[in-house]
Amino acid sequence: MTKLSLAARWHRRRLFGRLAPLVPPEDLMFEGPPTFREFHDNGVEFLGVYRDLAGLRPDDAVLDVGCGIGRKTIQLTRYLTPNGSYDGFDIMKAGVDWCNATIAARHPNFRFRHVDVRSDLYNPSAATTAERFTFPYDDEHFDVVVLGSVFTHMLPAGVERYTAEVARVLKSGGRSLISYFLLDDFSREAIDAGRSTIDLPYVHDGYRAMDEAVPDKVVAHDEDRVRAMYERHALTITRIEHGSWCGRTPALSYQDLVVARR
């Protein structure tokens, strides 16, 4: 890990204020654009998304599947009250270790777990596959479950299993907010015409992929199949905000956001 220069420490402090000690050095930012500015702006953006789209309240119990190194977590430390709680898990141990050492150490209602689940992109040696994984939480435990840029790196069987687990751990009336790359007529045409910001040339039953050698590098899922999957697991979609990734304007965010209620 690179030791922060005085200038880098000043820049981090200027952007994040009192949250600066929770922010990792740029060389640890494995789960998104590696700059303090983008780390800050993404966290602020998703605090607004969680609040405005998913109805997140300060005293809610939140589960963050794929919490990374705290990009979308840090801003929540000044939004959730002590009556609220945050649990996050991730397959990248370095991120969980950082979050436990910095965020959980200062905020006892924030908890982080490492789970050893296989990913061709991030964790290829793990024995447990996504389609066999059970979230380590009780039934009907959370008010809000969020997944940011998780299903964009998972194949349909794993997405189906995780969706079932989201439904299981949500309280009745609980909300989920999950980001996707969704395939519909607009996005398919944009991909084929080269107008999409990502290339997904490999067409499969229900999804498209960026790389056949690393199947979960980037994955887009058929929107109609996603809708049917939610119905199978008794999740009612209340809103879909299509993102800018395939050239849509205006757009609320880069990826497509699906909000549902149990």
C-alpha cells in the first residue's frame, strides 16, 4: 500500500471532512474508479439513491451485498442513527479488513464479513459457488437490501440464488435496490451499433457477456427474465431507472437500478 503524501492527505480531508479517516488510499480502491473524487461522488450519489428510491430511513437495518471497500458505505455512517444498522459482506478480504479496521472500529452498528464465494474475475479459487451460497443472516432481518455492481459480474444461476436470498432476509414490506445492465430493445440495439459504453459481443440464453474466457467480467441480463425472476421470489418491482451505460439520456445513474418490495 502506498503511503499517502501530504498533498494526498490534504485532498482527501478537503473532500471528505471528518469522514476522511475512513477512506482508503487510492491504490486500494479495487471496486471502482480509483480516485478520491470519484469515490466521494459515488458515495454521495448512492446515499441519495438509497434514500429517494429505496426509502432508506435513518433507523433501518441495511444489508449491503458486495460492500467492497466502503465506497457506498462511508456516507451512511452519518445518516444511519444508532437505532439503525448496517451489515455488509464481500468476497474480497482486503476490502472487508479495511472496513472492519476503520468503519466498524468507529461505528459499532456497522459490521462486515468476508465470504469465500467463487468469482472468475475476483475470487477464482473459492470452493463455494454463488448458486449454492446462503447469506449468513436470519430470515426477515433487514429493512433494505442493496447490491451495487454485483449482478453485473454474475451469471444467471448465481443471480437467481442471490435474489432468492434477498427475498428471504428482507422483512415483509422491506425494499431491495439492485443495479444491473439490463437488456431490452434499446440497449441491445445500442450494443450492436457500438453506441454502448461497454461491449458485450457474446450472446447467450438470457444474457450477454464481455469476455468468454472470464464469463463474469461484465454481464448484462435480459430485462424480461429479471422481471419474471422477481415474480418467482415474491418481490414486487416498484421502479426501474434505466442508466446511461448504453446511451440513454437523461439517466439517474450509470447502471440500471431496480427497486422492489417484498
